[in-house]
Amino acid sequence: MSGKRETVVDVQGTVEDGFEPVRDAFAANFARRGERGAAVAVYRHGRKIVDLWGGSRDADGPDGGTDGGAPWEADTAQVIRSATKGVAAIVPLLLHQRGLLDLDAPVGTYWPEFKTAGKDRVLVRHLLSHRAGLPVLDTPLTPEQALDGVSGPAALAAQAPAWTPGAEHGYHAQTYSWLLAELVLRVTGRSIGTWISDEISGPLGLELWVGAPADARARAGRLADVEAPAPPAAAGLRVRPKRDVADAYCDPASLTRRAFGAITPAPDENADAYRAAELPASNGIATARALARCYAALIGPVDGHPRLFAPATLTLARTEESAGPDRTLVVNTRFGLGYMLHGPASPLLAPGSFGHPGRGGCLAFADPESGTAFGYVTNGMQQNVTADPRAQALVRALRGALDA
């Protein structure tokens, strides 16, 4: 019998009949999988069926963050890291849907300064499918430069691609921020955070921001690194990376290290200035409820609001554009336009699902065939990039409930 004490957390919120396994898995994340503070929400056919939260608002609070600190409340939001990418991808896809952006046009059509250093044939769709060859910067940005809205686009306008654009794919972990933000600014005259607020979050009533206002920043919890669980609590996932993946993260010269180190030193994600900036690759702030509702609105009507994606746009989002060895992540990945697709590296609900994880834990996606949308946020950052044991435990429980 193990002497390790399981953590018991008072889980708050509601689940509809038949979806109690999701609540059980959520509680088990605190008991066995190192959860500190988190929330999960699920919509089905435009209606909320799961809305749960628990733990501490701050992962670095007293007693390891699970008790003794400020509790996670119904409206607690979190930085969602790369789950922001899936929200940000809505913008160019809707601009295309409205006839304002050609996905097959060179990026330089909208951003003339970008056409230098062999980038004249980089297409808009290459940015969204991680095929532009621009995951790294020869000279990383400081945190201050990364947040100023000017230095990142200027650096990428001057940067030569690491491979022939369109020929291969590799995750643009940080540079996605400045590529997408500048493209949207050139096309619309608005910052991407403003566009999201005006066209998505505002109309749908979402607690979701890229460039959060002061009141949202004040109620967002603090992130902290936490230890990942050992098997069998790892929900069937490999918790230690393969040797070649581990080597890539350790090698300062690798595309992997350089891509994640495009901002050096790493910014303080708990700092007010970081959360106020607009980095559509990494610094969105949202509740789980808002993420699930957002994805629900992509695939169907929600509370009288018409669906955001027309059928043709939904097809674009989840049609495979990139697949196979990822030059950055050193595993096989699959991308549509702006979204990760279901596969071993990033398991979602079903083969037709599309969405995006956040490094360390968060996950949001939609599954059109079942009419399901899912959002999970956490403040305890475990060492993973595309698949988290806690998120996967919730997805497996949800899949079981839907199949029952």
C-alpha cells in the first residue's frame, strides 16, 4: 500500500445526467495526476452539459497550490498558452469566409516587407499549417521586444526560411504570434486581439481575450510548473519523451530549442505586462467555459447565435495540410489550417475532431460529427507539449459517456 496521500478537492459545478464520468475523471486528476487548479466544460449541440472547476486559483500557492490559497472560482480564467492558436486561427478563416483574405495568396500581397530573403512564395495557408519555414529567429527577441507588437514582425520580415516554404512542416511555437498578428493587422487595420474581442468574444459573451483588460488579468490565476504523474496515472500516455525528442529539447542548436526560445529569456507568464500584450500563439486568457462555447459556435448555433464557420470553412479548418515528421516537435503531427488534427501526438475525441492543446496542459477542440465542443484549462504546467495526462483522462471519460 502506497504511503502517498491522495489529494481530495471539492469539485464545483454541474454535469448533465450521463456525463458523471467526466466529473469522476476531473476529481481523479486532483487525486492522482498532480492537478492544482483547473476547470473543464463541454457543449453538445450548442448546449452546455459539463461545467466544472476546483482547486486553487494559483498553482504556486501554499501547500502545493491545492489548498490554503485562494480557491478557483466559477469565473477564474487562465493563460492557455498554445491553445490560443486555435482561437487566433478563427480570424483568418473568417476573413477568408468574408472574401477579405485569399488563403492561396502570397503573404507579401498583404505585407509587402515580408517578401525578402526567399519568402516571396510563402502563402497565407503556409502560415496556418506551419509550413512557412519560419519557426526560429536568427536573433531571439527579448521579452520586451516580443510584447511591443513591432519587433516580432520586423524580425520575421527579415528572416530567411529554415526550409523551402511549403515543402515541409514544423511547429511555429512562438513566431506564429507575429506572423498571424501582422497579417490580420495588414488586412483589417485592427489588432488580432481587438478583432477577436469585437467579432467573437463580444457577440458570444465569452470570457476569452488575447490582450486581456485589467479586470480579466486581475482574476486570472498564476501558472507554475508541476511534476507529471508516473504510470499508471498518466492516462495511457508516454510521460517520458523518446530519446530523440529529449535530445532535441536539450540541444541549443536544434530547431526545437530555437523555436521555443524565439523569446529569450522566457517571459514571465504571470506578469501583468505579458498578459496585457497580444501574442496569439501563447498568451490568451480564458475560462474553460469560454473555450468550449467558442468551439461550439464554430460548428453550430449557440443560444441563438448562428454558427461562425460555414460548411466550406469548417472543411478548410480540419482538412489535413501537414502530416508526418514535424521539424520542430520531432514527432509525427497533423495540422489543418490553424488547427491540430486528431492523431497519436495530439489525441482528440474522434478522427474528425480539430482543436489545439497548450503546452503544459490546456486543451480545446470541436468534434462536428458528435456536435461536441470541449475546453480544459489548468494552472499546473506539466512537462508536455501536445498531450497531457489530465486532459486525456477527461477526453476518454467524455468519449465513454458519449458512447454509452
